[in-house]
Amino acid sequence: MPAAEIRVAINSDQDIVGARQSGRALAAELGFSSADATLIATAISELARNIVSYARKGEIRLEKIENSGHSGIIVIAADEGPGIPDVRQALRDGFSTSGSLGLGLPGVRRLMDEFEINSRPGRGTTVTVKKWRH
Amino acid sequence: MAKPASIKEVPRADRAAELAQSEATSELLRELVAHLRQNRTQLREEWVQRISETRLLTAMTKEEIFAEATSVYDSYVEALETETFEALQAYAQNLSERIIPRGVETHEVVGIVLLLRDVLARSLFAKYQADFHKLNRILDAYEPAANRIANTVAVGFVQERERTIRQQQEAIRELSTPVLQVRERLLILPIIGVIDPQRARQLTEQLLRGIRTNRAKVVVIDITGVAAMDVTVANHLVQTVEASRLLGATVIVTGLSPEIAQTLVTIGVDLGKMNTVGDLQGGIEQAERLLGYKVSPSPEPQ
Amino acid sequence: MEVPVLKQGKVLIATIQAALSDADLENLRRGLVQQVVRFRSLGVIVDVTSMDVMDSFASRTLRDIAHMIRLRGAETVIVGIQPEVALAMVQLGLTLESVSTALDLEEGLAYLNAKFKSVN
């Protein structure tokens, strides 16, 4: 039975691997296909990397979610770093396939089903993403 | 003790009235059911006659219609008698499973049930025409039950039909993304019809697996049979091309219509960089050239 | 964790395991460049079959490796990207443009050999 909530502290790049492995394991437990588990692990890797690159430290929280009979996974990447000055700009680049520079947030959004970001300069950033089992 | 007529003890009187009412209804329904059973042969015959007059159930033979009519009639009367509808529901589903593959449509099923309702109602008119008051009461008992029956059968049919359609869609999705190995190292993926994002994803996964299994170096994706493509699916196509390249395969897209080309340009695809050829035949020829079939064989490895 | 690098004639073959840290990837980059110079290699194959996730950092590093090795006159081929990883990469927008890719080690070697022949 999956744990209620899994928290992975992100303090250095070495924690990135741990976070995505935890994500993959949880996804497998929840019955996601291998392909979807890879998408989830990749998204976690990117979010954790953002924390390391821009905020130095933060945490990744993983949990099972349910909605009218469907189960899924929620990933919350939170830090108390400098925050993103222009969130809209960071989310631009709708469908471009240029190599991922900067935050890679549009890419993370493509990988997951739901995406939400909360960021205030000086207050840190929280990115919440969800993926549902088909 | 008699109460003054002006004071009505409403609750008790009402309850009694209700009870009397429902007993009366049941009594009437029993009478109705008896009538329907007695005249079963004749009424069923009349119904079948009406069905063929209105040209319903053309997908079925006369014998089949008669057999089903018998079952429906009996289930109908039983539902009226027991005032329960589970058996009817089960029968409706069973019937639907059998006739849907034959091509029977919703309006036909609703049509024949309403015809039966009609035939039975008219026989009631005929029987009770002398006693208008009684006829009224019988119809009061008959109508709600008859409506419920029509509803149960129609809904049962529609649900079964929807289930069948979903199954067919799934099957079509599976079938219509065949990845064909035509020559060694060459895969062809003809895409036909409507692509929704789910199918597009399934398609990409199948293709990538195919590239690995067949060790394909060139893939020809033919979209001649695709009418239109929205931006989401166009992106899937681009991603498929890029993902294939990561597996070492070159993709040639054939059958690009001007509309789809426009969609691709809109999402920022540089068509100059995408390998496109007019038609499938041309695409295969180019693929063969890339693989060194038409030209002299590639140099032997060391 | 060090990445094993084999020499096969004029080709170096580096096999990456899963769960490589950033530092390991940096070391790989430096090490490969050094060895290309030392052995006058003509080609480098980086086998990522065991990588179950390729994120933007890994992708950038592989591009850097290919770039620096090209500056030393050698060709890099990335092989063994898994279908699921490829799918995740393209959705993330990581296309490894300008880097050669092949299905696996065998294909990678065939590609390099064909290239050497055409040069000589």
C-alpha cells in the first residue's frame, strides 16, 4: 500500500536522482504504465533540478490522488528561493521544440495532465503537477 | 361514531383513499393482464402486422420478428403484471445484444415498442368502449406502466448500443495503426481516418517499439488518409518524427495535404527540415534510396 | 561512479549506467575529451541504454560532449535511447539536434565505419 505522502528533501543535485526514483516507484505502485512512469520521473527530475539550480534547496512531495474513480499522482515541488519574476514569460514557448534552456516549465506541463505554479519574487516557488491513470 | 360532515379528518381519510386507490389500480391491472393474455395471439399478430406496415426491423426476417415479438409481448405483459422491471431490463439488454450486430437502430426499437403500446391501448378502447368511466380508470392504470416499459426497453437498447460503439472504436484504434515491415530496415505506417490525441499517442508508442524490434532505419509515415489534423495532433506527429530520430531512424512523411502543411507551419514546424514526399510510392522509393537499395551497395564494414 | 570507457580501434565506447550524478557526467565529459586526444580516436559512442530518464541536464551534457569531441576532430554517436525515454524527451523539447543517434551499439559502429570510409 503506498505511503500517504512521500517527501524528498532537495539540497543538491544528488537528491534529484532519489526524487525521480521515488516518483517512478510510486507511479508503478499506483498502476501507471511504464511509459507514463517515465514521463512522471522525467517531470520530477526537471522540477528538482530547477530547485537545485535556482533555489539551492527545497522539497518534492509525492502523493496518490483520487477523483471520481480515477487514481493519479500529485507532485509538489516547493522551494523558498528567489521566485520567478515573470511567470508568464517562463511559461511561454507553447509548442516549440527548442532545446530546453531556462526552467523547462512548458516541457513539464506537456509531460503531465495538470499544471499549476505559484511564485512570488522573494517568496519562493511552488509547482504542482498531476497525472491521471487512463 | 359519525363525524360531522364539515370536519374532515384528512390524514386518515387520505390514507384510506390512497390504499383503496392502489388496490383498485392493481385490480384493474390484473384485469388488463388477463385481457392481454386471453387475446395474446390476436394482439401479437396485429402488432407484427403493424411492424411490417411501418417497415421497421427490415434487417430481420419475418420468422425472426415473430419470435422476438412473442418474447417482447410476454415480457411486456409480465412487467405489467408484476409491476417490476428487472426482468424486462435484462431481456431488453439481451435483445439488444442480439439485434445490434444485425444493424437494428434505436428508432426501430423505440418504434416497435410504441406500436405495441398502441395496439394494446386500442384493444382496451375496443373492449371497454361501452363503459367510458371504466375505460378511463383502466387507462389510468395502464399508461404509467406502459410508459415505464417503453422507457426501460429504449434506454436498455441505447446503453447497449453505446457500449458496442465504444468497443468498436477501441478495436478500430488498435487495427488502424499497423506498423508494416515492408523491407528490411524499412517500416511503413499508414494512418487513416480521424486521429485523436489518445490514438496519436498509441500510434507513436507502437511505432517506436516497432523501430526497435525491426531495427528500422527508415520509417515512412503516410497521412494521405487523414482528413484534418488539429494543432495537438500535429504536435504529436512532429514528436513522433523527433522521437524516431532519437532511435536512429529517419522519418519520411508522405501524403501531406495543403491544409495539414498549413497546420504544421502554424505550430512553427520548418517544413524544409521535415522530410516530406508527395505520395506513399515516392516515399518508399526515397526510403529505398536512403537504405542503399537502388544505388550500389554500401561499403562493407571493416 | 566512473563510467567505463572501452577502446575498439579508433572508436571509444562509453557505457552510461542509470542514476548517474551530475558530477559523474561532468567527469565523463572531461575524460572522453582527454582520451580522444590521447588515442587520436575518430569516433565516440555513448551508450545510454541503461538511462531510464533523460532530463535537460543530461541532454545538455551529451550535446556538450558531442560538441567538444567534434572540436577534437572526432564524431560522437548516442545510442540506446529507449522508446519511453525518447517520448519523454521530445515532450520536454529535448531533441539532441546536431548530435548523431543510432539504435544501438551495433548500429552506432556501422554508422561510424561508413563515415570513416567515406572520409578516407
